[in-house]
Amino acid sequence: MTTRRDALKTLLAGSMIVAAPNALGALAYIDPPLGQKLKIPPLLDGEVNGVERNFSLTLQQGLTRFYHDVDTATWGINGSYLGPTLRMRDGERVRIQVSNNLNENSVLHWHGMNVPAKADGGPHQHIMPGGTWTAAFQVRQPAASCWYHSHAMHLSGPQVYKGLAGMLIVNDDTSDQLDLPSEYGVDDIPVIIQDRIFDREGNMVYPHRMEDHMIGVRGNTILVNGTLNPLFHARSGRTRLRLLNGANARNFTLALSNGQTFWQIATDCGLMEEPVELTQLVLTPGERAEIIVDTRGTEPFKLINVPVPASNVPYYGLFTELLMEMDRQAFDILTLEPSGLSLSDQFSLPRQLAHIDWIPESAATTTRLMLLQMGEGQGNGGGQGGGPRSRREFGGWGGGSHKINGRKMDMNFIEATIIAGTTEIWEISNETPMIHPFHIHKVHFQILERKGMPPLASERGFKDTVNVPPHGRVKVIAKFTGPGDPMIPYMFHCHILEHEDHGMMGQFMIV
Ligand code: C2O
Ligand code: CU
Ligand code: CU
């Protein structure tokens, strides 16, 4: 039996670490099957009728087999859990029809897509049960791994949890021309990482404990593309993983169990300038990265989550414990069975990927401050803090007071009205003791600095979601391009879905 400390030591020594499968599972259904074939979401290219690429999506209820012998009630898009991978190209016109066969309002948002406000699928565009909504837009962005998910007002957390999410791949001439693995499902693989709570009967449970909602809902079981204990058999020596942190609230610190390095080739919104060699990569909820893994050889290895030194500063009582627990957990995510190719076979990567125009700070005409706040100030904590001192010192839990700039999400309040074509700097300041992944709809930003420090190697490219550390500050710059719409706003918010649902969201307009 290795202790966590030993495991960490081993990892630091760069040798094999094998986290126990399902290591989070105090509550999980007993007997999770080992080594299930990784499910690959069906690829949907839509139907091209002359001028447009047409997709048709249906939100529906279903039953999913996560365990061999249990049917678990879930939601999905054109299926029982999660949705198909949509694939489209820069420049083309796209029409996506979304039908809601569920019994509550919903809507799909195209996260990472530069689309007009009325096609964005934010909380202003809800689809009633039995209703249909169509998003039409022209793709105007470089190749990237984006995604789509429910964005229903106050319901994003539970709806995404049940399964309303999927991946969206954009291709362009650059991605076509590069020598990168691009055979979907063979050497180009979506990896949607999520955590869920399963009870002893195998039901997926969305918890309602106050603390889960305070810090966000974290599960005891890891799923990849809806597969429990997944195993992928690589057929080629290079495998491209399109990693998406699709969890409601959990951060992942990814590494390979054999200590090998891997190469990051894309950030949230597109290819980087050149491959970046890494041993670890942090993804907060909503963030994506594409990596190339060397899958030559014969020895199976794993994509794992490694424990991190506490990223969250002490809060109080129970919350500190829960936050620290997340930081400390080690677990497996995906087993990779390599191709069997000899290590002397060639493994090559393009030296250059995409050209990136770096936006100079001087291009910005406005700087805005976004203060991320929670758990204080409303005075209605009701004594629900974690300890006897909590209420006096920290103002209690505040009944869900997740705010930005002192305000909870209000459909009638517009934080910023921006003239199309303007470049702005947003300085996001985290006034809380935990990480918040800050997401801006529509725009693709570049990170200028983190409290005076340059961005991490893994975030040098276009982004739409950024890890803002506890009491940290991140400066981003973006051009807010048109078309303008004087009626419909875009959202910016924390991508911990419970924080979004509870008010850590605001609106801006491009006019
Ligand atoms: Cu992926 Cu407004 O979110
Ligand atoms: Cu978005
Ligand atoms: Cu948050």
C-alpha cells in the first residue's frame, strides 16, 4: 500500500505512479468495471445544402450504461448522455436547429464560438419544452476545439451535469495543411473529462448540500466521454487528445503516469505558435487544450490527475477541508494502450503551428475591472458558516451571494456596452479564497499578465476561459468585434456552473 505522500514522491522522481482507479469513490456504486473501451461521441458533419451546413440536435432524456448492469437516468443530445461532436470550417455558414424534448427550459451555448448575440445561446434564448430554436451564423475563427452546453438561467449546473454538453471542432486551411493527427476517433480524440456522484444504486446524483453549491459540485467518479474507467487503444504512434474540462467545478492537473512529456498544440480558441513541451497541464472548468501524446511502445500508461500544493487559500471550516481535498486527490483519468510501434519509429511534430497576431496593450482604449466575489456582504448568512467564528469574521455563506462587481446576475443590467471593433483590457480580480475560471462569451482574448507575471507557457494563445487564482489578478486583452446588436447581450461569468447559476455572471453588449 503506498501512501499519498509516497505516490507524490514517486511522481516527482519521474517514475511510474498508478493511482487507484476510482480513488474518489466513497459513495460510488460498488464494482465499477475496469478498462471499458473509451466511448467516442459520434461525429456530426451536418448536411450541406448549397449555402449552409445544417445540424439538427435534440435535447432528450435517456438511460446510459456506465456500469455493466445498471441503466442510469441521464440527459443527452441526440443520444442518452452528452452529444455528438459537431465539425465545421472557418468561413462557412452554419445553421443548428435545437429541439427541446425535455420537461424544462433549456438552451445550448456554443462556447468559444465567435457568433452574433442572437445565435449565442445564452440565458436570453431559452427553448421551452417541446420548442425549437435555430442558431444561424458564419464561422469566423481559426481551427479550434470548442464545445457546447446548456446555458439555461439558474439551471446550467444541473443540466450540464445530467449530460447536456458536447464538443465542437472548427477546422481551417492552417489545420488542414499541418502534419497533425486528424483522423477522428483513431488518432484525433475528444476527451471530455467530467466528475459525477453515483450512489450505491448507480444513480447519478446532483447534490443539494449548501457547501457543494458554495464551492461548486464535485463528484466522486471520473468519466471521460461518459465512460467510467476508460481505456483507449491507440493505433498510431502519435495521438492527439482534445482535452476539455467539462466538469462543473473541479480543476484537473493532468500528467502522464509514465512521467513522459507531451506537447500542447492548442489553447481554448486555436493552435499555438509552436508545440509546447509539458509534463503537467492545469485545466479549470471550461478550458480546453489539444495535446499530442507519444503512443509508440507497448507499455500501457495513463492520463492522470496529480495532487497539487493547495491552490486554495484557507477559508473556513468545512470549505477549507473540501477545497483542500480537491487539491490533494490523485486519480486516473484515461488508460492509453499504445500502438506497439517501436520507439525507434519516427515521431515528429511540426515546428511551427499557427501565426498569432499578438495584440499590443496600447491597442486598448478601455480598461475594466471585474471583481469576483462570494460569500460575503449580504448579511443573510443565517449562521450557516463552517464554524462558530465564521459568521462574524467572514459574513457567513450569504445564502449564495456569488457576485461580480458587487452584483448578482441580473438580466436587466448591462455591465459594459462596447462599440464593435473596440479593443479592451479586462482586469479580473479574484477577491475570494478559491480559483474561479473566468469566461467571456464570443471574444477570444490573450493573457497579458498574472499579477505582473507573464502568462503560463500553456496559455500563450487565444483563450476564452482563464484560471484566476485565489486573491489573484489576471489581465486579458481582446478585440470586441461586431456585428453589434443593441438588444441582446453576451455573458461573462465564472465557469464553475454553480457559481454561474448562483449569480457570478454579468452581461455586456456589443453595439
Ligand atoms: Cu461555457 Cu457561458 O459558457
Ligand atoms: Cu461561452
Ligand atoms: Cu467561481
